[in-house]
Amino acid sequence: MPRIDHCSAPAPDPLRACSLTEVAERLCVSLKTVRRMVDSGDLKAFRPHKSGRTIRVSEAALRDFFDAAS
């Protein structure tokens, strides 16, 4: 499990969804690490469009991840 470091966490907005790149920046890990966390189920993510390739992580999922890690 990567070290949790709140590098640049903006004020939480429960309706906001972050890109994987934004999540990587907030966790201070690589994009590849975030993708692994999503693939393993450690971090919940969703696709906002049925046939799209875009993946997003909600603020609630990030909060749950932080709570589980601490």
C-alpha cells in the first residue's frame, strides 16, 4: 500500500469526481499506481459514460480510501 500524503488536497466537494491523474497528484503516487489501486478494488472508480474510456474517482471514494488507510 502506498504512503498516504495529502500533498495538494483541495477542499472536499462530495459531488466532485477526480480524474486518475488528479488522484495520483493528490496521493503523490504515479498514475500507474492509481490504476493498480482501481484494478485491485482498493480505490472505487466509475465510468461516467457507458461506452467511454474515461475513469473518475469520487470525493467520497477518496475519503473512504483515506479512512481505510489510517
